[in-house]
Amino acid sequence: MMNLVLLPATDPKDQTCGMMPERIAGYEGVAIHHICFPTMVWYNEPVRREAIEQIDALNISPMVLVGFSKSGLGAWNITRMIPDRIAATIIFDAPVAREKLPPWGTDAYYGSDEDWLKDLPYRHITDFKAALPETHKLVLISGESFHDEMAMLSRVLNDTGTAHVFLSRPHQKHHWQSGWIEEGLNIVLQ
């Protein structure tokens, strides 16, 4: 049984990007677990710690950690924090390489551009690579909203020799049900 842990990307009532799936068609052997927050969050350190507490309560290991949009940054940094428990990380269409604090409700979580920059993946590639076992699979999938940022992160990962798979999907809808989870799982299961 594979455990898939999904990090929320929006307010729980917001269905603009669809809802986190309860199951994945064609993957009956996958148990899906949702991390939940009462409101939309950005994954700064306190939010990551709360997410890890929820992951701990699931009492599962290993797992595939999945981040979409806002939660892609969370998936990257949570993987760095508990690398021994995460067999693979799938990140879809996330704002992972912008130099300025995003305008979408980040103020409550990041006080300044400097605070924001501290969490960006390209600033932690060496730590990420050193923390993770060679068996860890990192899958990055771009989409219609953050293709350029995902492609930039992939280039930096290539430059540092960090193993990953990048699926360039600039026209893939920014939505939970646009097929990217299935694509990511196909890579993880290879």
C-alpha cells in the first residue's frame, strides 16, 4: 500500500482549483491522506511544523508528499525537515522561484521579501540533496500558472546535479483534477 499525503493549496471552502481527491482512478493501491487547515495557509515554518504534527498523527511511513500551487513550497520544505519518512515528493505548478513576496495573502505568513526568500527551494538545494536518501524521487510538474518558475527550479537542480524528473506542462490546467497526480505517480512507481 502506497501512502499519498496531500497538502492543501487553498481555503477548504474554495473550489476554484477543485477539491483534493479522495481516490485516484487506476491507483486502487494508494491510500490518500489529507492535511487540513481551517483557512488558506502559506507554508512558513510554523505552518510546516503544524503539518508535520498532522503527518505524525497519521502514523504512516514511508509516504509520497504532494504539493500543489501554494503547498508546493510546503512540500519542498517539509521533505527537507523529515526526509527519512518521505519516499517521494511531487510538486505541481507552484510559485517556487519568485524574488518578491507573492500578493496572494502571504502577509500573515511572511513579513517581508527577505522572510519569503529564506524558504525558496533554490536557496536550499544543497541541504535538500544532502538530507535525502539517493532513493528519494522528486517530481516537478509545471502547469499554466507557474510554468516558468518550475522550469527555473528544474534548471537549478540540473546545474547542481540534484536528481529529479521535470514534466513540462505549460498548458496543464491549474486544478487538482487535471491529471498531474497520475503523471507524478507514474514516475514515482517506475
